[in-house]
Amino acid sequence: MRAPTSALKPEEQQLRHIIEQLPAVLWTTDSDLRFTSSMGSGLSELQLQPGEINGRQNQHHEKSKKHKK
């Protein structure tokens, strides 16, 4: 879950603003490779909103594991 911007330190606010403006997607996953966060302006190219994929399994990783067998 994302902290409200007002609860962040000024440095964290600046970093979050930069990340959200990047023409890229940044994400984190848990040990089961489920997305736990996603942000970046590149999400709009994928027709996604920040955090929309949270909780989903990383499908690309699952496909690549099947090809390696």
C-alpha cells in the first residue's frame, strides 16, 4: 500500500515524483513473484494504473520457467 505523499519526507517526495515521471515501469515482487508495487509513467503505455497489477503473479517469469524445462 502506498503512503500518502504528505506523510513522506521531502527527499522521498522528490524521489517518488521523479519515479512517477519516468518513461518506464518500476515494480517490486514478493518471494512468490507476485507484484507488490508498480509505478512509472510507462504504465500508461500498458493501459495500467499505478498498483493495478499488485497481487498478480509475474506471468512472464512463469512462461520463461516453462521454456527452460
